[in-house]
Amino acid sequence: MQKLLAIEDFTALQGRLIADRDPRIPCLVISAGTCGQASGANDLIRAAKRELLGRGLVNRIHLRITGCHGFCEAEPSVLVEPRGTFYPKVGAGEMERIVEAVAADQVLNDLLFVDPQTGAAVEAQSEVPFYRRQVRTILARNEKVDPIRMYDYIENGGYSALVRALEYEDPAWVVDEVKESGLRGRGGAGFPTGLKWELLARQPNGQGKFVVCNADEGDPGAYMDRSVLEGNPHSVIEGMLIGGYATGSNEGVVYVRNEYPLAIKHLVIALRQCRELGLLGEDILGTGFSFDIKLVRGAGAFVCGEETALMRSIEGRTGEPSQRPPFPVEKGIHGKPTCINNVETWANIPIVIRDGARRFSKVGTPKSTGTKIFSLVGKIKNTGLVEVPMGMPIREIVDEIGGGPVGRARIKAVQTGGPSGGCIPAERFDLPIDYDSLADAGSIMGSGGMIVMDESTCMVDVAKYFMKFLEDESCGKCFTCRKGIQRMREILDDVSRGQGSPEKLELLEELANVVKDTTMCALGQTASNPVLSTIRYFRDEYVAHIEGRRCPAGVCKALVTYSINEDCTGCTACVRVCPERAISGAKQKRHVIDAGKCIKCGACRTVCKFDAIDVV
């Protein structure tokens, strides 16, 4: 890898890479992010290499190993370019047929995705219902690059936005472009990115400045940042380079949780490649701009997602929030002015500079521009990462992209924003996804977690789960956060065990508002959202637990009893899974449950195909 000494060297390299590419040569694209590897992508890769080498097709059919494409439910998958043929849930034994078909320019209809609405096989990935409604400006780039091959990124326009910014020779122009784009921070609060950059740029340059990538993604069920770092780390590095140039900073930090080994591996490789090529370090591309990035691994503390706690952790101190002001752009890491944005925000920057602010702002809503990546998980058919324009109604995401409920139970709610977010009921699914609408509904955008819940989900139990999570993750610095969250969890625990009362429910709501209004950092200020939103929209479930001493969803064990109704066919499936042998009955005859032995684990209800298990 020869070091590039000037912008002309980079332009020449990119031109050679594009000229050497023959778009007519078919390419097998295998997604091998964490989700893909967990589903068997590595076996698929080995099988593909074996077939291509064994048949002498290496020069006729290319192979590209990429990060996550988003459709995690369909992993492991194969995408065939340039046809766009999409094969979901491919077994290693099917690679021989796929290679043969690609070599003969044919399609294997029996391996294609089948549209559940029409029953027809769908060849093109773009026509698969999961992808059809998305606008994939960030995730689509994952398919085009091997994350450990820097030339893939450059060949597909990578670092062109950096070159454009450097050639303009006006950092203020870059800041103005980001401001005009309307890009808001994708990490949760939605603060205008351009305004934050402008505040940092105004700080004196004498003591140095930091730009930081917050990759401490700790929300349960959220993995957007991990997938971007695994699949396209250079997009984040390019965004930080542009941010460093625009704000007068020459030091960058990526703070990533240690539980993301693949993301760390790819990021380390990408940083090394950038230094070898001359895109990080001193006098980048002969412009006089110097900038470097170091990697800091976090220990997985949820509170370190808060920017002042994150900065303390980077400094090697205990990760706990600090009082503001002063704000990080005034006094941050080691007392130097600091700008912090999350992974998705940085990945958007090259798109803004490359395509222009006006084009970027045409997507989304006037106050929430661009696209947003969500991790769509829970009781839904199509789980994975979805990238949609800001302002798309929740219903379209859940029903059209997500495919609706996974079983016969109807969808009840969606929880957005992670542990600090709120639960939005199904009757409000026409709500557009943007920062202001979610805040009005009692939730937040957060980093982009979206957990779908159906009628088998108890909303009291959901609130209790998130309070337990936040109780464990609170740094304990604020008394109202430390004890308030604990007390909310204790009251919810009482309600779930049938020991609640109207007075306790009133106290729970009052306590949630106190915690919201009196804590110092965002963790405490938003910790009450799961409680307040479930009380606001699902008060009837709380009343059922308190006054009726029952759990409508059949989740809270202390309040439920299992019985077998007349729909039982005597198939014995429930007998085989009962850990306490509490179910008896002759084969093909109605069975019964011994309430004295039943531990209410729900295993019988899970395996029953005839809705013969009642919960009362």
C-alpha cells in the first residue's frame, strides 16, 4: 500500500480502481457480520471458496465478504451481483448449485425468497418486502465493500467527500453544509450536528480539540452502530476526518464497547490502512491538515453512553456523569474542547458532503432530515436492521417492512429508545417516526432500538425489566436516580406479585416524575419513560394486576393459573416439555394440569399448536 502524498495521488488511485473494475463479472456477496456468522455464514464462505477454486472460476466469478445487510432473519444469505438475485437462509450444501447457476447465468427459483402475501418467488433483493420500503443510504454501502479491504471503499467513492472538503479550503463551508443539511445527532437527543460543530470550531485552537465517536451502544436489542462499524468502518473514519478538519481538531477517539470484538477488529485494520495510505497522520494529502484517531475500549457500562461519563472513561477515570455547564465543547477530554457524535451520525457526514446539504435534506421531514437506522426486533416476522426516511409512520415499519406479528397474537405496542424510551400502543402506530413526535408520545428516538410486543407481553413486566436494567446500570451519583429507580422497581415487583394497591400506583407515577425532574444526567432524566408511558397507555393492565389480581398477558407467575381446554387433542407435546411432569392424560384424550406441581413456566403454552392452554 503506497502512501498518498497529494490529492492528485488519491484521485489517480481511485481512477485506476474504477477503471480496473469490470461490472459485468458476477459476484457472490455473503454478509458475515456478527448475526451472519452466528447463523452459519462462515460455513457458507468456506463452501463458496471451495467451489470457486475447485471449478477454476475465481476469475469468472468474484466473492465479496461483507458486513450485515440488515435482513438478519434471512441469514445466512447470498446476494448475486449485478443481477441483484437474493437467496435467503442458504445452507452450505446449496453453494454448489448457486455457483453452477451463476456460472450459467441462471436463477434457482426454489431458493428465492417467497413473498408471504402473494406466495410468489421474488428474485431481486430490492423487491423483497423487507427492503422495498426502505431508503438505504448507509446500510446499502455495507453490501459494496469488504470491511478489511480499503480499496473497496475507495473504489465505491470512499474518501471523495474528504477530498472535496479539503479542496474547498474552507472549514467554515463544511460546517455550513452540515448545518444546512439539518442532520441531527443519531445518538438519542437529536441535537443539531452542525450547531455542535460550529460551537467547537469557535473554541480557541491553542490547547487542541477532540472529536469523539460514541460507539458505546448499550440498549438491549440495539445493534445498529455495531453493524456499521463491522461492515463499513471507513465511513466513520471519513466522517471523523471531515469533522476534525471542519472544527480545527487534530485528535479523534472512537470509544467502542469491548463486547464488539468483530467491530473492533475491523476498525483496527481500517485505522492501520488509513495510516499506511496517508489518510491519517501528519500533512494529510499534502494539505497541511493533521489528524489521527485512537481506539478506546469501554467496559460495557450503560451510563458511559452519556457524554460526560464517556469522557471520564476515556481519561481512565470512573465513568460517571459530570455537572453541565461547562459543556464538552467548552471543556471536555483533559480539559480540551470536545465534540461527541455517535457512529451513525459520523457515517452520515460523507453522504452530506458528497451529495450536498440540499439533496440530503430532501429526505425525511423539515425538522428531522435524512434516514434513520432501527433495529427491529421482538414479536415480528422480519427482524433486522431497517433504514427508513424520518417521518415514516410506525405502522409501515411494523406491518410492511417487519411483516406483522410472528404468531396469531396481535401486536400490542412498540418500545423505542431502549431502556430510556417509552412504549407506544398499536392504536398510535400512525405516529411518524421523528424526534418531536416521539417526544410528544412519551418516548424518545434513542439510538434506534425498536422492540415489537404482542398480546403475550405484560406491560407491567416490561416496565419492571427496564427498571431492573437501569437500577443495575445507574452510577449511583444522584440519590434520586440511585434510590428512585430502585423504589420504582420494587413497586412494580409488588404489582406483578398481586401486592399492589391504588395508592402504590399513584406513588409510582409521582416517583417517576420526581426522578425525571431531579436527576443530573440523561440516564436518570429518561429512566421514568418506560413507567410513565405504560401507565399512560396501559393503565388498565396495572388496574387488572392491582384490583383483579390477574395478569391479562399471563406473564406474571404469581397471578396466573394454567389449565387445558376442550381444544386439546391429546398430542402429548405439552407432556414432553413439562419439567415438573405436572400434565397427565391418555393419548388423544384431553389432558389436565396438576396446579400443585405446575411452576408456571409456560413451556406447555409455547409448544401447543391448538391454543388448548388457557391462562386465567
